[in-house]
Amino acid sequence: MHLKTENMISIKLDINKVLRNVINKKNQYTIPIFIPHEGCKNECVFCNQRKISGKTTSATKEDVHNTIEEYLTYFKDKGKDIEIAFFGGSFTGIDSKKQEEFLKIANEYVRLKRVSGIRLSTRPDYISPKILKMLKKYNVKTIELGIQSMDNEVLNISKRGHDILSVIRASRLIRLYGFNLGHQIMVGLPGSDKEKELLSIKRVISLKPQELRIYPVYVIKPSKLYDMYMEGSYIPLTVKEAVDRVYYIMKELQNTNIRVIRLGLQSTDEITVGNAELIGPVCDNFAEYVFAKMTRDEIENKLKEKKKNIDKYGCILKVITNKKYTSVIIGPNRINKKYFKEKYNVEMVLEDKGE
Ligand code: SF4
């Protein structure tokens, strides 16, 4: 295509700045070990662990060992860090003997330098100095807290069984004992809204976690939330609403060093998917929609600065950027390209800044 320069607007897009909380993610392999929380006494409305009793099986020492060995055979890039991750929600709530058995196996791999670290996820009310001392002994590096919300009413309606004070206390203790701190939060919990989620993220930021996972709430069948959905007392977010909610959270994070390590569902996380049905903002490329919206924002702001030209011409919008991120900038289903065409009658093209 021959482009006349008078019909072209050029802008520079620093994608590393826009997506700094996600791009700076560490390049590493993870060995996920799912530990179903046997005998969890809680009844979080979105969880189906209690409802599918009989379908979850207990992990054994052999399972832990075999899973680690199996994953180690897959990893080809010797330069990457390898981390063993105990997922399943409430590691420090399972039988303490069992915790130590699992950690002993994992720590042996750390000791032999076959893996670089251990992480686990748990609940804020299952953290104490005694537990942290034990985790230190086995070289656990990162503790992720499933906090879900920093609003007591939302925690209450969601039947989380802890309040925000226990989150504050646990987060401080984890940092005090020298662990990396991770938080997991949800958007679209019953009783929640955009304002409560924005307040929550501000409270999260004040606790200085190094990492964050953000999940939209899905209704899992069977679960208490599914019953609420059937009765009409809970309406799940649409994909668009969930993308918007997460987008606003990401904007709050932009001036922090908190790394967002997950956006959207992962079957090994606190919600057990199993064979259950999912209802709500289920979308394979959920994170890409959020990133595309963030990128679009930045492009649009720069475009508005040159708006006088747009009024005059249907023109070419040349975005000079790192083309490695083309799919994010164009957006899934070319959503950003279509947006600029429809709203401003400009044709977005990318040019590699050549770095
Ligand atoms: S989400 Fe975690 S803490 Fe809540 S009921 Fe399920 S397993 Fe228990």
C-alpha cells in the first residue's frame, strides 16, 4: 500500500510501559502439584470441592515425587528456573505431617539444585509464625494467599470464613519472615461491584505483594453459587463486564511493581474445575482482551493529542512499536483495529521500532 504522509498520523507506543506488570514476568518452568484440600471446613460459595466429595483423591508422597520427575523430563531449556508449586487453595490447612512429607520431597530437589524454588497457595487464616517457621525450614520461597476480596461484606456473602484483618495480618507476617508474597483476587463475587473491587486493589497494593493472580468468578456446577444463580440471586459477569473490571484493576497496578502472573482461570488453581460445568465469563483468551484494552487506551490518548488531523482526514494511524506484541496491539479478533476504524475512520498499521 502506498501511504501518503499527509494522510498519516504516527505515534510511538511503548508496550513495555503499558504492560509492565505482565511483561516483566519471570521466564520459568512450573511443576504444578495439585493438593485437594481434604476436609476443608470452609464453604466458599464459588468452590465445588465439598459438593463433589468422592471425586477428589488425596495426593500421596509417590504422586508428588512422580509428578516432579515427569515434569523434569519435559523441560528442555536448561537456562530457565524451575519451580515446584503446590496448588489447591489451602496447603497449610492440610494435616501438618503430610505438609512436611510433601515439602521434604520438594526440598530435596532444591537441595540437589534440580529446581530453584518452592511455592504454595493457602488461606490467610492458615498462616501463623509456627507455620511460617516450618515452611522456612523446607526452603519455601513464595506463599500465595487466596484473599479474593478486601471488602468484608463481599467476603461474608461469599462465605470465605475470614475477614480483611486476617489478610493484613498474614500478608505482614509472610513478608516479615522473608517470603515472597502473592495474592489471588476475584472480580464478580456476589455482593461485589466495580467500586468495591477498586477499593480492594488499593488495599492489596498497600500490602505490597510481589505477585498477583486475578480471576473472574465462574459459576461451577455444582456449588452454592450455582444454587444462587438458579434462584436468581446471583448474576455472573459477562465476558465484556469481566474484562472491564480487570482492566480497571490493571490500571491501578500500572504504577506499582506488582507482577500479574495470571489473568483468568487455570484448572489447578483454588477452584477445582474437574468435570464440572462452568457458567459466566468463560473465554479462552480473556487476558488478551484485557491487554488489548489497555493498549487501545494508550493509543487512543496519543491519537487524541493529534485529533485535529483526524477531523480532516480518514487516514492511516501508524503505530511504531515492538512488533513482537502485534497480536496484543491489534487485539483478539482484530478488536482494536476495528475500534479505530469505526470510531475515528483510521486504518491502524504497525511499524517495528527495530529494537
Ligand atoms: S475455595 Fe478453598 S477454602 Fe474455600 S471451600 Fe474451596 S477449598 Fe475450601
